[in-house]
Amino acid sequence: MKFTQKESGFTLIEILISVILITILAGAVLSIQFFISQNQISVFRNYLSVEDSNSSVSMFVREVRNAKDAEDGSFSLVSLSDQEIIFYSDYDFDGKVERIRYSLTGTSLTKGVIEPTDPPITYPESAETIKILTNYVRNGTDPVFYYYNKDWPQDIINNPLPLANRLSDTQLVKIALTLNTKAGDPARDYTIESFAQIRLVKEND
């Protein structure tokens, strides 16, 4: 009787198929890890942006609350538009009243400061120092700043104030920022809102 010995082991085709499957699985795992890591990075960037913006909003509220007439006698409020506000305040508590401008251009919120000159006192716009507070504002055409008179919130007919009445009637300012480090992803938008009551504002004669 003749016996045939059957060899055990993997054929070349089986080995190739195994290698291909392992490669596909490894690629899928790496893709998932990359997606997760990118998502975590995006979340972390959003967190940092929100934290920085929270600090900027707190700073804005403090400065607006302490708005006062300029060193040259100019009225405390200079310009009150939807995406820019200019006013006078001693923001650094050095005993001098600075001209402060918060402005949104595109997605960037900036703060400009002009120190008063020595007598005769002026506030030259060429001397303005500008700092970017955040590059991730997603307000679009929605206002950043809203203005209210002394009768708010009972008076909802005349508030928020129209442009023509802002310099004479504003007693309360709201800042509203929609933030997102990733454009075109509104599901991740984060909104910060805060109000500032102007303490020392005077009637503009």
C-alpha cells in the first residue's frame, strides 16, 4: 500500500491575502485614529478660542462700564455701530483716559488703543496700537454690539436702539460673539454674550 504525506502550512496565495487584509485593517485603524485626533485638536482649539474670547469680553465689559469723558473734554462715547464701538476709558488704571476701539473685520475682532498726548491733549489716530483678540468670529452680518436705553428691558419697542439714537440714549451695551475655529461648521458654533451698564455716562449736549 502506498501512503502520501500531506504537507501542512499556508500557500503563497493565502499569505498574500492575509497581508492584504492586515494592511487594509491597519489603514482603517490609522484613519480612525487620525480622524479622532483631528477632532480632538479642533475641540481643543475651540476651547482655547472660547477661553481667550471670554477674557476679552470680560475686559470689554469692565472698560465700557467705566467709560468717561476724554482728557480733552470729548464725550465718553464716540461711535456706536453694529460691528464697531469707540469710547473713552481708563482701561489700564494709569490715571489717563484712553480712546478705545473694538472692531470686527471679517472674522477678526481687534482692539485699538490711543493714548492721550501731552498738552495740548489730542488722540492722534496714527498713534493707535491694535491687538487681535480673536480670528474666529462667525457673526457674519449679525451685529457684535447692541445698544439699549435706560428703559430696557421694559421698553422693547425702542430697543435695541437704532443708529440715530445711540450716542444720545445708550446706557447699556451688549456684546455677542459667535465663535468657531472651523469655518462652515455651524454645529460647533459657540456664542458668548454679556452686558455692560455704563456707569459714568453723561448727557451729550
